[in-house]
Amino acid sequence: MKVYISIDIEGVAGITHWDEAEHDHKAHPQFQERMTGEAVAACEGAIAAGATEIWLKDAHYSGRNILAERLPDCVRLIRGWSGHPLGMVQELDASFAAAAFVGYHAPAGTEDNPLAHTLTLKIAEARLNGRRASEFLLYATAASTLGVPVVFVSGDEGLQAHVRQANPRIHTLATSRGVGPSTISIAPAKARADIKAGIAAALADDRKAMLLPLANLWTLEIAYNDPVHAYKASHYPGAHHVADRTVRLEADDYMDVLRALQFIH
């Protein structure tokens, strides 16, 4: 079985401040360790469920956070950013049996994580077909268009509620809860154990039932914090400046939504 894992950091157990997420800051190494630990736990869970090949996308910041020497032998690690529209699920295709998202976080416009955002801090809120768009929703939809279900998602409590709204069959794990600029987190060791067990259970479940429903027409709407960014994005082909700080575009092909995001986020 071939499994894809995408890992971010803002939903890793215990992370609370941007300093902890930026690898040039002195606080980052311990959270790099925690991110790596959760990545290893995810791989171990997939292996326990029968995975013989795992592709792991380092999907935070520079894409150069995971300590590669800690990974199992069957893992291929994707570092950096190619610029491909699949972004946080780069190289995903129909050959994968399932995907899992680890360390993900609540979307821009919510208060469920002090580090909540969608792709960039330039975006105040993004909506896909009228629903608030998280990085989970953007890339789980991409996976579903390829026929690959996202079967497990870990991160803050707000994200887990968001995932259940998209498809309640997806297995979830809450690692923390945001309270203003603070977090209340489970212990890192427990997070690793629960991620390992959770992914193993998710892969043994009815995976196809965890695909997201797909639409015939996709509408992406982005409200920016700065009107200058909205004006600039409005010049992307097919984008319309529909309100203060807000642009909208429509596409029949979901890949066109992801292509647009590469240029207007």
C-alpha cells in the first residue's frame, strides 16, 4: 500500500507562537523536533496498517523542517516548494491508496488557533463554494479529485470540527485548543502515540467513504487584509474585484483553482 502524508507545524502539539514556527528563531529547534516526531509517528502508523511506500511532504514554511535521518527506510521525503499547483500535496496522484494530514490548523478568519491562517497571513478569509477554506479543505479536495481520500487529520480542535463538517467519516485527532493567544495542548508523547494509532485505524477503515464530495463548478473567494493585494489579484485572468479587499473567480476544473492560488495568495 502506498500512502501520502502531508505535515504542517501550526497544529503540532504545544505550538503557540510564530517564533516557534520560524526556523531562524532560537525557539524553533524544539518544535522542529516535535514536528519530526509527529511525522515519524504518522509513518509508523501507516506501516503498521500495511504501507510499504510512504511519500512525506514537509509542508511548512520553507519546506525544510523535517529531520530526515529519523524517517523509516520506506519514506520518500519531499522538501522545499516546486511551484506546482498541488502545493502541500505535491506529487500526489491516483497511485496512492490514501493520504493523511498531520499538524494542520484552523483556517484564516477563525479564532481556534493563535496561528490560524490559510496559506499566507495576507488572507483574512478564503471561501471555496461558499465554505470557509482551510488548507485541509483546499488540498483534501485536490486529493479527492484524484480519487485519493484523506483519511486522517490531526491539529487543533477548531480544525477537527471543520473536517467533520466536510466529511464526518474522516478520522481526526485534536492536539490542542486555542484560547486567544494561548493554547491548551495534549502532551507531545500522547500526540505521537495517538497519531500512530489513529492513522493505522483510519487506513483499516472504509477509505473511499472519506472522499470529499466534488462540484461541477468551483468558486474561490479571497478577502485580503490589505486592499493593495486585492487590487493586484484582481488582474489574474478570470478574477473579479467584487468587494472591498475581495476577489472572486470561477472554474470548471478544480486544478484551475489551485493554479490561481499559486499567483494570488
